[in-house]
Amino acid sequence: MNGYKKSILLIIFLSFTMSCKISKNSETEPNNTFSNANQIEINKEITGYLESENDIDNYYLNIDEEQILKIELSGIKGVNHSINIFKNENSKPQLIKVIDDNRKSSSETFANLYVQSGQYIFTITHGSRDLKKGNIETPYKLLITSRSYLNEEKEPDDNPYSATEIGDKSQTMGYFSPAQNSLNNDPISRMKEIDWYKFNINISDNTPVLIDLKLSGVTGVDSVVSVLNSAMEEIINVDSAGTGEGEIITDFGIKESGIYYIQVSSKNFLFNHDTPYELQLDYKTYNQNSELELNNSFEKANIISNNIITGKINSPGDQDFYQFIPPFKNKYYKAGCTGVDGLDIIMTVYDNNRNKLFEINNSGPGGSETIPYFMIKNSVYFSVSASSLAASEPQYTLAIEKFESNEVLEIEPNNSKNTANLINNSITGFITYKNDIDYYLIKYEGRQKVKISVRGVKDGKIKISTTDQLGFIIKSKEIESDEEISFNEIFDKKGYIIVEPIVANFEFPYIINIEDL
Amino acid sequence: MHLNFKILCLIICISIFGCKTTEKETNRKIEGENNFFISIYDSDIDNPENDRRCYYMIYVDKIESGRTTTGLESQEKYFDTQLTSNRHLIKVEKWVLNESLGRYVKMNNIDQPKPDFIYINIDKDRIVKVKLKSSKSGTSSYSMTIE
């Protein structure tokens, strides 16, 4: 008897528990208008039918406090349905979101609708894409569940006016949900579901603010992050990681006070209704030895003030520009850029007129790119980019130092006859970068026989050629490592000496001596 | 007066002869100067398209001694050097410009001037000048003057 009672009590308890979690109900037709909408409740599943191509089912939900709703609508075989969500403000329902994945037979889900006290109407209707038709055999099931609001995006936040506000050191949770936004008619991002955030920056003492932005990865989603200024101009866009991976913006410089916007979106309408992303924002004050993004052009180049600067390659296409104004003009300087492991740096140097002087990519990932020396006549520009970006913190350091030498040094660029260095008795040169060709001009009053002595590049191999007046090669010699060779040549008033690398070594110089015979 | 006229004539004659002697001496080799000159050209180039840029490598006694100036095949190209008093073998080797390569390349042996050598005798205080005239057919003729 006791056992029988216990069983009954257990059944009653289980029934009570289950009914508390989710209870079921059915729609009551007609409910085709807002005025005859059926009331629904949170955690109470409701079943209904889209009986004909014209059938519309309206449900309303009264909300008494701020919270997050998850809306799930099961699929109807052969029917593309959708959910239109309205907020009833002053008895005037305002459409705030359309949930429609544009597919037949599939369910619709919206992971996080932010609601406040008031009335919301959920309209189950046909989707916009396929032929509208009824189905009286397969019902749909609509279930709305709820959770407390805490540091989450406030959907719908699909435009700058409804952007979720965040601040320094904030961690905000959001979803790549729903898959599409039918209300997005922007020609560039049409149908794209974009989560908008906004933050305020106050600049004091003209010291820029650096922001770090970190978006966590979500399974099955290839995400994109953009930052826009108050004029709605995109100032940075990051899409360096692949599907399931996060995106990072670090040390991005902001020089003007104002409201800035962040767009978080997915590529190819990828979604995940179950796993949220986390968006982390941090501010810090700019250090003048650090890069200040956005510096992707000559116009926005950062000034190198203390002969050293650190920066980061934020995305594969990121190119950081710096301007170096030498304290001593017409002097030789040495430049080096060192990246972390996995970061293959490309360092490019431009003259004051923004003409490319040379591009240095001699080392592999994690290696240092160096210009042994080069003459800086006026200011120069450096650009730093990466040919491979397999580092989690793709940081680099660019350092410049004055180069002192008593020798007559090559002046780069001298890659052609037109830029050849005039050589008198002796010159010291370097293979500055891969395939660097150095031209030297020799001039005499008449025909002159000379002895040319060359010491090669240690741990390298070079080819040295002499030419006629027009620059056509007459004689070539190859020099292994730092061995020294001599040969005679005749120059008819003018000729060139050309040095080309066969096995490049960028560390050690070659030396050419010329002696009249 | 008559004696004065004779003395004047004598001075003029001495001066004239003296000048001639000096002129003769300029043709002689001066110590430390070059005493061998060679100029080479193609005599029958009649089409600019076939007139290639070239030079000749000069070998003296089978040792590379230098090269001529560069120029078109139809132009005279020169080389000069100082040789010891002796009999010398002078050999020439033609190099033509390959514009696509941007360098001069040695012509095939079958296209080299024939003969591509000449023996010369260098005497003390004498200058030897050789003129090599080449033709399309590959034949070459040498003329030599000794001063």
C-alpha cells in the first residue's frame, strides 16, 4: 500500500514538474489580426497550423520586466514560414524583427530578443521567398523561453540607432542569430544580420586612445568585425580568422572624441543559435613608441619619434605606415624590423616623394628584416606588412639607428643605369634585399684600362659584370663567399659595373677597388 | 751685306732641316708608349639591320691582352698596346651583342674572321699598325704598316 502511494505521488510530482517547465496549448482561430491575437506565455508551447496561403496566426505576450527571450518555431513540411515580431507601443504595433531563413520545411529560431515591460506580438506567416501554401497536416510549434538580461546585446540592434551601448572593459554576449535580416535593405549588406554596438571616446590632452577589441569564435561561423566613426565611415575591418575562430583588433588608435560603432556579423549568412559570442572592449592611452592605428596610408603614417616603434599586423591585408624624419640629413642609417614567431614581415621603404626605394623580405616567419645601411637624404616612409600571419599576437618592432662608417658606401637605390653610383677608387656595397642589383658608373676622359679587384660577400655568392658605354655586359665573374678576385677591363670613357646576388647574404658587404693601368 | 745674306740662308736651311728631323722623330716609338695598333671593321655591310654592335678580343701570344672599342661592325674599332721587340702572334676573337640577353656573346668559330691571326715583328723604336678588313663571307684581310 505504501509502495502504491509512493508511485502515485511520484507520478503526480513528475507531471507537476514537467507541466511547470513547458506546458502545451493550441491556437484558437481566427487569430489573423492583431486584435484577435491569441495570448501566449513564456515556457508554454503552442501548436498551430498555417491552414492556407492566406493564413496568419498572431500571438501576443505580455512582458513585465527586462529579459531575454528565445523564440523557436518548428518547421512545416513544404512550407517556408516566418515570424514577424512587433512591439505594441501605444496600441500601434511596430515591426521590430523578421525571422525568416528563406527555406522550406525548416524551423525558425531567434536566440536573444531583448524585451522590456510591455506587449509583444508574434505573427506566424508565410516567408517571402517561396510560393505560399497551407498545410493542414503538419502543425507548427511555437515556444518562447526566457532568461535574465545580463551583459548581452539588445536585439534588435540592427542599425546604429538601436546599437547596444558598451564601454571600457566590457564583456558583452551576443548571438549570430537569426541567419538573416529581411529588414536590412542596405545595398551593401542587404539581408545581412548585423549586430551594432556603440561606445563613447573622450580624448583629453590630445593623447589618442588605443582600443583593443576581441570577438570570440563561434562554431560554424566565420565572423567579421568593423569599426565605424560617427560619420558612419568604416575605419577598420577585420576578417583575418576562419570559421569557428575569433577576430582581434589591437592597439587601434582613435584621435577624436565621439561615438564609435562596432558591427559584428557573419559571412555567408552563417548562424549559431546555441553558442554565443563574446565581445570584449578595452581602452588604453597611446604610448608614442607604439603604433597608432589607423595608419594604413602615407597620409595617416605614424611618426617614429624615438627611433623605435612597436606595432601589430591586425589582418593579412594590414599595412602600417611610419614616417621617419632623420635628425641628421644625408647620413646613413640602419633599419631593422623584427616580428614574433609566425609573423613573416615585409618592410618597404619609400622616399620623401613616396617613391618605393626597396622592399625587404629576406627572412622567413619570425625572422628579422634588416637594411644594413642606406642614406636618408630627407624624411623616409616605412611600411610594414606580413606575407604570413600565423601568430596569435602578431607584434613587431621597427628600429632605426645611425650608421657610422669611414668607407665610401653604396647609396641605394642604384638598381639601374640611371641610378648608378659613380665610383672612383673604391666602394663598399651590400646585397640589401632579394634580387637586389647594384649599378656603378665608371667615367674617364678617354679609353682607360683598369684593374678591378673585388672582395665578395661572406657566406654569399655574387656575380660582377662590366659593361660597355651603353650598359651591355662584356664580362662577368662569379665570386664565392669573401674570396677576392682581380681582372682587367677597358672602359671607353664610360662603363658600368653591375653586382648581382647569386646566393644572397644581407649581412656582409662586398668591396670593389679600381686601379688605373 | 752679301756675307750676311749667306749666313741668313744658312740659318734658314739649318732650321728647315732641323724641323724635318724632329718631324721624323715623332713617328718613332717613344719609350713607354704603345707600339702596336690594330683597327678592325667589316667592309661589306650594306644593311643597317645587319650591322651589329660588336667588339674584338685581342690575344697576344695566346694571352688575352684586352679588347677593342665597341662599335657597329661597319665602324673601325681600335685597340693598342705596348709590345716587346720580338715576333708576336696576334689573334682576334669577335664578340657581338645579343640584345635580348643584354650582353655580348662570342661568335661561333665558323663565323669568326678567317684567318683570325697575324704574325707581326716589333722592332725597337718602331710602331706597327694593322688594319683588319672583314667580310660577310668570313674572309678577312690584313694590312700592316710600320712606322
